[in-house]
Amino acid sequence: MEILDIALVAGIGFGGAACLMCGYLIYKLRQVHRTLYATDFVARTVSRSVTQNLQNLELLRHELQLERPLPTMRHWAASPDVLLTITRHIRQATPAVIVECGSGASSVVLAQAARLNGTGHVYSVDHDGAFAQQSRELLASYGLADWATVVHAPLREIEIHGLTWEWYDPDRLPQTPPIDLLFVDGPPADQPKPLARYPAGPILFPRLSPRGVVFADDTDRPGELEILRRWAREFPALSQHAHFAEKGCHELRSVALQPG
């Protein structure tokens, strides 16, 4: 009897262990399935993004009627989808004064769009002196030196609404006529102080012409979304419209300019 009892207990113990092992294996298989599904989703999303940007890059090159490739548009540079949106706006609206916060590949795109129109001038503001010089040389290599001016404006602390911000030195900003197009794509968001691009609103929005339009890049980031909320509160006369873009893009324009 004791032998049977021992065998029964052993059998139950073995069966329980086997059930636990099966349960553990099922759990691990589900984890692997979820991981593979998530990896596949990310891969498909990245693939779509790459394909869309390649298509937008080709469309942008066609719009700009360039015979040579555009500069690299990765990392800090604006992506092709955003620049295609702005190029089409420039070609239609023919802005006379174009100001961009940041310089580089975007300076070439904006200047070439102005050249195709036969009117307009780009003023690119950059906080980095060496990069500003590279942008000047880049513009010259495309034959666009007469269509764009790169201004070196180092970052400095400025006070707005009783708070301290770090932004381009206002004393170095180009003194242009009213701005018809403002592209906010700098300074880099990794500055010591948060909301690095917020001061563009209080400092430059009052300089917009009656038909002035603002494009803000990288608006999928939490910091830029907070900047848009602040601008909406401080400049209620400017409506905000989101454009589909890899890194997010918002257009701001006078409510009076809205169609309908």
C-alpha cells in the first residue's frame, strides 16, 4: 500500500510539473509571438516611411527642377515631405521675404524655389558659426548665393514674459521687411533650456506680413506640441493646421486668410 501511495504521489507530482512546464512554454511562445509581431509592425512602418520619403524626395527634385542631387536630409535636416510642402507653398504664394530658423539643405530648397519664381530672398539664421559658413558654401555650390543670406546669430539668454530662454541673439537677426514665410526648424531641441523654439513666436510672429505663413517642423515631439499650445494661446489670430510628415509639421496662418 505504501508503495502505491508513493507511486501515486510521484505521478501527481510529475504531472503537476509537466503542466507547469507546458504552461511556461506556452507563456514564452506567446511572448515570442508578440515580439515578432511588434518587430514586423515596426519593420513595415519603417519601410513605408522610407518609401514615402524616397517618393517625396523625387517629387521635390522634380518641383525644384534640379539637375544634381539635393543635399542629405537626415538627422537635423528637415525631411523631404516637409520641404515639399513648403516648396509648393512658395511656388504658389511667391513670398518676397522668407526667414528660416536653422540652415543647411533647407536653405538650398527654399532659395531654389524663390529662384524659380524669379522673386523672393531667403534669410537663414544659424547659431553655429562653422555650420553657417558651410551653408553659405553649399548655397554657392548650387549657384544660389544671390537668393539666400545666412546669418550667424549665436544663442544667448533672453527674457520673455518674465522667463529666461536661450535663443538666437535678437541683435543679430536680419532686419527684413515684413516676413511672408517663416520656417521654424531651429535651434536644436537639445539645448540646456526646454522649449528651445518657443521664442520664435514672441520675437518673429509680430514681424509677419498680413499674408505671412509659418511652418513649424518636428511637431510630433512633446516639446514642440507644448510650443504650439503656447503659441495658440498667445496668438489666437493664427490658426494651426497639421500636415502629414514623418516628424510632424504644422502650418500657422492668419484666421482671416483661411478659405471660406
